[in-house]
Amino acid sequence: MWSDGWSDVVRVLVIGAAAYATLVVLLRLSGKRTLAKLNAFDLVVTVAVGSTLATILLSSEVSYVEGAAALALLVALQFVAALISSRARAARMALKSTPTLLVSHGRFRDDALRRQRVSADEVRQAMRSSGFGDLAGVAAVVLETDGSLSVISTDQRGDGSAMVDVDAVPTVSTRRPRVRDRRTPTTEEDAMSVAGRMLETHPQDLGGVDRGELVACIEACLDCAQACTACADACLREESIAQLTKCIRTNSDCADICAATARVLSRHTGYDANLTAEVLRSCVTGCRACADECGRHAEHHDHCRICADVCRQCERMCDELLTALG
């Protein structure tokens, strides 16, 4: 019951020490990447290596040579898989899943939650674990390839360049590209957008409005107008156009509202605070409706997915400017 004999104990000590030493050598030769838990595949390999080592230690039916060969095979396969996936996109897509955006600018993406079989309560738990008590301060929650949840605050999101490989993050820029005269050298003025340069040269004071927030809102409205126009046009070419009628209409309305909002925000002579506030509220409402409608089709149409995220960005920028205006 307690022991089958000292020979078995001696075997465990001798074979265990030899197997451990072999594993250390294999890991040193293959590098740190072998046991890095960067995705689900890595976790499987790590568990398999541990299971193999345990089998070598405890099973007398497995010889040391067989166990060492099994360890070497696992380490070699992991080495080759990591090498190929780091160089070939097709192999990377086959071995690893794509990170998925579950929350965008404080709003749950219900289609992504259903597709990944993650509940909203589990996402909220991850937010609380990261120190967030309010959805408004969360720019994104990403389900990573290893199954963990990354929570990114609005302040930490920056330009979003670290999220380019995340599923459902728009590949379009949230800033309008500026056209620069290549004949002239780069200057401080050159670093500003067209909206920024025009506001900078306006002879009338902006009345205490933060220039950066105003410029960002104008650019977000122009981006949204373009995205909604393009999305409506793309919907017209889809085979399922009958199911996209409301989406096309909502996109067209949102594009007009955003374009009008950008024009109103660019005017400051005879400024009417109440009128500007009402225009911003209309833009927030329009963008929210368009984001919700496009979000219903995002799983099947990439242009709807991109448009929904751009609309949510515009909604957030208009809401922030509205709060700043008081």
C-alpha cells in the first residue's frame, strides 16, 4: 500500500533527475519562446510537456529513452510551429486565433460576445479586476488569443496602433489625413490638420472652448460622414439588400447629420451656444442609432463593422465636446 519496494523509489529518483536535466537542456536549446503562453496553442504544449515529464517519472512502462524522445518531439514541434507562424501569415492564422473586441468605447458588442461565448458579467468582472467601475472610462476590452481579457482605458488607448490585429477594430484612421505641400519643409503648422489650421487662423476667440477637443470632434464627424456614405453604398451592392434597407437609410441620415455638424462646428462668427448644443445632441443620437443598426450586420459585413466603430467614435467625441461646452 505504502510502497512497492525500494527499487521503484530508486527508479523515480534516478529517472526523474535524468528527465529533469534533459528537459532543462531542451528548453535552453529551444529558447524562451517554447514555454511562453502567448496563445492557446502554447498552453496546450506547456501542459503536454508537464504531463509527459510526470509520465516518465511515475510510469515504469515508459523508459527514459522513450520519455526523452517524447519531450524532444514536443519541444521541436513547438519550435517549428513558432518559427513558421512568426514568418508566414497563413501558418499564423492556422495556429492562432485573432483577438476579438468585446467592448468598444464603453459599449458591449453583443455579436462578438455571442460569437466568443463570453457573458457580459465575465467582462465586467475583468473590468473590476483592472480597477474600472464605470464603462465610460473603458475604451476597449479585448479577448486575447490565450483567453485572457485585456482592458484598455480611454486615456491609454492613444491612436489604437496596438490594436491593429484585433478583430472588429476599424482599419480606417480616426484622423483625417492631411495634404502637405511637398515643396515646403515640415513646420509646426504643417503638423496640424486642416481643421486645426483653420481654427488657429480664425480672428475670433473660441470663447474658452478647448481647441483640441473641437478639432477632434470636427474630424470625427467628417470621418463618420465618409464611413456612413461608403457603408450605404456598399450595402447597395450586397445580395441581401432587402435586409439592409434600414441600414442604408440610417447610414445616409447619419452621414448628412455628421457633415452638417462638422460645418456648424467650423463656424464661430455669431456663435449660438444653444444651437451648437442641439446640433451635437442630434449627432450623438444619429451616430448611436447608426452604430446600433450597423452592429446588427457587423458579423456578416465588414463595412458595417467598420462603420459601427467609426460611428461610436464620433458619438463619443460629440458627447465629450457637449460636456465641455456645458
